[in-house]
Amino acid sequence: MYTVCGTAVNRILTIAGAYALSQNKRQFFGKSFFTFMITLTMFFGEGLIPVYLVISSYNMLDTFSVMIISGAISTGNMIVMRTFSQNIPFYLLQLWLRTIVL
């Protein structure tokens, strides 16, 4: 159950973030700032003890949600998917959205 829910949440958040970051600057104000901040998290790990202290301060020890939230987003995968999404032509995205709506 942890694996299925964790993977689903991870994929949804990673794809949503990658699509938002793949838009041009006119559609997403602050794109370069958010891209920099997300990339910065790849270089600095948070450490085991601070993560434990944050989780215990929110009273989330031994809960289902802490297992899902702790791995909710993958920065490396988001950057790979952002690069992939930038290469998709806009008319294909419009066609895809039309098929979902109809």
C-alpha cells in the first residue's frame, strides 16, 4: 500500500511541477527563480536528524502520511521531465487537452 500510494503521489507531483516549469516565461512568472530553488535542493541534503525533528514536531511519527509525504517529489526526475516537456510542440498539447475534455 505504501509503494502504490507513494509512487502515485510522486508521479503526480513530479509531472505537475515539470509541466509548470516547462512553460515559457510569459505564462509562468518567476520560472527562473523556482527552477533555481528546485535545482539548489539537489546539491544540499537535508540530513537525517533535522528530518526526524521536523516529523516529530508535527506529531507524524509512525503514520501512513509521513511515508507518503517524505518522498512526494523527485527533483532529478522533475528536471528530466521538464526538459522532455519543453520539446513537445504546443499543438500536440492542445490536441491532447481536447481529447481529455471531450
